[in-house]
Amino acid sequence: MKVLIYLPFAAAALLVGWQLLAPEDAVVTERAKAPPAAAPAPTYESMQHIPNRLGLAAPTDGIESLRETEVDGTLEVDAQGNLVISEQLRHLFDYFFTAVGEISFEEAAERIRIYLASQLQDPALGQSLALLQNYIDYKTALVELEQGFPVVADIAGLRARQDEVQRLRARLFSPEAHAAFFAAEEIYNHFTLERLAILQDPNLTDDDKAAMIENLRQSLPDAVQDVLIPQIHQELTVQTEQLLEQGADPSEVRELRLSLVGPEATGRLEDLDQERQQWQQRMDDFSAEREEILSYQGLAEDDKQAAIEELLENRFNANERLRVSSLLDMTAE
């Protein structure tokens, strides 16, 4: 297997893993330059003046990227009025932080406080504000941490980066919040690193690597697989296109597929490739004969169309004829 070909992709996929499940450090670069002094979390009473101070009718007012969108992330409280900590709360925080660039990081954080104050009462409000402050501290510290790691690294560097991030999270968040905010992401990152280690093992055959990666994927929780599988297929599409652009032969494409989706799915993809090739050949043959008919000088236009219709019926079944007709219409536009 061409590990040197796939290593940059796999490393990039791992770095995307930290970003894809939720945005991280890019939105806090400005804040990281000058971290603020620690301050106690605002209470519900202290929040009452914020909407008037900012002059907002709604927390998303004036943010073009959030216009006509709904706040992502639900807020829940239990029977005692305590905040229910879930990944939904992180989605809510990141919904506002994605607007950084249009507004400052500090303003985005304040808009979150406005929204929380409009939706919650104590004790849930105070708990949500304290958790928001933890998240702000985390995102600020993460920018500083990232400066010590290259964008693409070997497995050792990627593992070191992962360990540092997890230690940072454990330091800033309670075990409950850590699990709710980051558990799925950390499982995904672990999978990506393990897959990369398998790919780089020189003692394994390509088939062994494919089987081990498939077993690794199947060991993941169902919820993580639901997120992971579309990502893997997207990664497969991108890498396959890049390999073909580089002139890769079919064996290299097969190795890539085995490494990403395993032998069973690779077999299905190869069957699909064959079906597509056969279809394309049939289309090419039909198009060539159709062009001959259209260019023949001895036939009237009606006779040409009748000959093409007969050719179409002879070469394709009813469903295929609809597909061919649609393709011809698109070509004519």
C-alpha cells in the first residue's frame, strides 16, 4: 500500500475530526492574542441589562450569516431546574461563535449570554453561564496549544496533540461536561489514529489492513458510525479523484478503497465501476450511431428521428430509454 500517498490524507482527516463535529480554535485567534483576566460568571440578575446595552431585539440581530436561521442547540432543565448538560449546549455555543469575523469573539460570547438569559432561570442560568466561561477558556487555550503542533504530523505527533487536547478538556470541564461535549469527537479521533497506525504497519498485507480497519470501524458505537460513514465516503471520493488525476492505476484505487471502507464495500464499488463502464460503452456506441444517422444526407428529418427512436428501442429497455432521453435533453441545452 502506498502509505506515503495516504498519510497526508489521513493526517488531514484526523485534524478535520477535531473541527468537523464542532468548530474550535479558528474563531478565537483574536482573543488568544490578549486573554482576559478571569472574572466570576455573571448571575441572572446581572444579565438583565445586556439586551438594552447592545440594543438588540434578538441575540442574532445584525449577523448576516445567521439571518433566517434558527439557533442550533436546545436547552433543557431537569425537574429541580438544573441545567441538563449535553452536546446540544456545545452546538448552541458554536452557533454563535461561527459568526466571529462578522462580530468580535467577545460580542459573540455576550450574545450567547443574552440568549441564555432569555431562555433560562437560576439555577440553570448560572450553571449555563459558568459552562460558557469554561468553553471560552478552552477555546482560548486551544489556540495557544495548536501553535505547538504542525498542521500535518506523524502518528506520534498526532497522538501527542490528541493527548494534550484531552488533558486540557479534563482540566477545564467537569467529567460530565467533558463527556457530553467531546466524547463522540474523541472516539472518532481515536479511530482515525488507529486506522493510520494500521496503514503504516509494514508487517501487514493490504488485505490484513483492510480487514483490521473494517473491524475497528464496526467496533465503534452506532451513533459514531452514523457520523463517521458519510465522512469516510466523502474522504474516499476526494482521494479517489486526486489519485486518478495523478494517473494512478486501478490497483492503487483498490488499495485506497480497502483502507477506507473494507473489502466488502470495495467489492461493491468495483461492481459499480464495471456497471458504469458497461453503461458508458453502450452510450458511446449509441451516440456514434445516432450521429451517423443525423449526418446522413439521404434521409428526411422525420426519417432520421424515426431511425433514432428505433435505435433507442433496440439498445435500451424502457427505464434506460428515459435516462438516455434525459441525458440527450441535458446535452442539447
